[in-house]
Amino acid sequence: MLEISRIRNDYNAVVDGFLKRHLPADTIQLVDEVLQQDELRKTAQAELDQLLARRNQLSKEIGSLMQQGKREEAESMKQSVADIKTAAESLQDTMNSAKERIENILLQLPNVPQAIVPQGRTADDNELFRDWKGSLPAPGDKPVPHWELGKKYRLFDFELGVKITGSGFPLYRGKGAKLQRALIRFFLDKAIDAGYEEIIPPLLVNEDTARATGQLPDKEGQMYHCTVDNLYLIPTAEVPVTNIYRDVIVQESDFPIKLTGYTPCFRREAGSYGSDVKGLNRVHQFDKVEIVQFQHPDHSDKALLEMVEHVAGILDELGLPYRIVRLCGGDLGHTSSITYDFEVFSAAQQKWLEVSSVSNFETFQTNRMRLRFRNADGQNQLAHSLNGSALALARVVAALLENYQTSDGIEMPSVLIPYTGFERID
């Protein structure tokens, strides 16, 4: 959530950032309304302070008159106190209404993109940050798609998933299940070696938790809602892990705070259709290892690039062809100020599949969460939050199967063999 002080002090930068996101005019007009409502609140507060000071003065005078036996004069002044009370209540109502409207607007407004975020409306306008230097399988090679490989080698079963739950809930079995578990352990070990503390969080969260990281009110339609208890199945471990530090004041010396967690993730993916959802391309339940950092504002951009290199290092070890893109303003997520997406190449589908997003949210989440640190001057200051997928398994599995297939089986990357316990699937 944006800070009002930022909107007031960096008005032009905020508006320019929203234009970079290609937001509709009525959304940008909300920026002006925030400032108008804040002025209304401040004016009402000033008038209220004056009234309360006048009331206190009159109360002292009434007490003095009563002590002097001037009851009649004192009683006449009590009417003025009553009038002040009525006016004060009206001003308080004005302030409360302005605060509520400001809160509602700020919950709707997205984060402001950083200056280096490229212009553009859609994913087609994203900027190539790092390209793949090696060769890619040619279309003429005709590799088998992962959904056929999964069926051939009994690695996962979409039909059983439909029978048990519904479309988008694959069932993994045999070496397919072991491969999932191996990847999870490998990703966690890499994060722990990089200094991240492992967390096993709850898989359901309440409204306050979902609101703090920006899932509410932006992504209600993408989350599974347990209405009886008013809880939400998490779309990513980012949500519960980040909220560990909600309403917390940390010390400057505590930075960097680095957390990692494996969880299943649940996303309704409303509106998804076509080839993009075939096989493991887009499912409603998938496993993911998340990395989260809380950083001093002066160091968050450097930390973001370190997180990018962390994910790149994992993909290098897996030997998967990948590229990194910097998202343009129109493709940027609601809460992010800058995002780098990792895409692995699907040999059979001849296209790039996103497997990780690494983002800096700056103070957008921490303002909602009220996560502050005590700086060198002894003042409380908002921290910066960052997160990244390291990595999302469904598409990584798809890429591994397609890129490591041979005519008589599927080889395993050497780094995974200690985790899988087998060298190939045949």
C-alpha cells in the first residue's frame, strides 16, 4: 500500500508510474482524491483540536465560577460546552469518513514501478534481461511433450486427478512423485545454503494475512475461499511467510532477514484456457519453494539482483535452457515495483514457460503489514520486502522431462541423482 506522504511528495512520479502501468484514467484520478480526502481530514483535525482546546478552557472557567458561587453564569456557559461537543462529534465523523475513504482507495492503488521498468502493455513488451546463450532443440527434432511422457512412464495421471478432485489437479506417482520430492529437497537445500531460514507455514490464511501481502482486495477470484471459516488456501508461500513479520519492529542490525518455505500452492486460474493449460503448464495445485527477504531500503535493489542470481544458479545446475525478462509496466503485478521472470524452454512445445518471478515490493507490503525497523537515528522506518520462486515445480518438471528425454528414457540431471536415488526414468 502506498504511503500518503509519497503520493504528496512525489505526486508526479506516482502519476507517471501509473501511466507506465497503463491504468485507466479513473484509477489515476483516485490519486487526486486521496490528497483531497487527506486535506479534508487534516482540516477537520485542526478544527477539532481548536474546539477541544476551547472546551477545556470553558470547563476550567465553569469550575471556577461554581467555586465562586456564580452558578447562573456557570450554567449559561454549559450550553456552549454542549454546542462544542456536538460540533466535535460532527468533525470526528468527517475525519473517520475521510480516513475510511483513503484506506479504501489505497487498497485499490498498485505499487509504483521503478524507473528502469520498461514501457509496455503486455508480456510481448517485456524486456529481455538475459538471453540463453546455448542452442535450443529445433522443431524438426520432434521431442515428445511432457504429458505424453508422464503417461508413458506412469509419472503423473491427469485422469485420476479429475476423478478425485477435478481438472487441474494432477496425481503424481512412482518416479514422478520421487522427482517432485527430489526437486523440493534440492531447492530447499540451495536456499538454506544461501542463508535462508526454512519455514513450514500454515496452508490457510485469514483475511488480514491475505490483505497484508496484497492478495486482497486484488486477487479474490484467483484464491480458493473456505467460506465457513473465512479462510483462504494460499496461492504461494510468500503470503504466510511474509506475514511472520506483520506488526513487528525489528532492529537495523537484523537485516537481511531471509526466509524460505516449501508449500503446495492453490490457484483457481480463472479464465485460463487453450494450450497454455495443457499438461503441467497451468494447474490449480502445484508445489513451490519460495524465498523471502526483508531488507534495509538502501540495500533492497542489490538483494533483488542477488535473488535473481540465486534462481539462475539453480537452473544452471539443472542444465535447463532459460532466459530472464524484466516485466514492463503493463505486465507488472499489483504489488511489485520491479519483477524479473525466469522462463525455461519447453522442447516439445517450442515455447518459453515461466517458472519463477523475483520481485522487489519496496514498502508496498510492509506499509500494509506495519513492518518497521529502528534506524540509526532511533526512528521507526518501513522495511523493504522481496520474494521469489526458487522454484515452481510443475513447469520445471515439464521442462526436465522434455529436455532430458532420450529415445529409450529420461535422463536425470547429475545434481538430482543424490536426491532421486535413480539416474534415469525408463
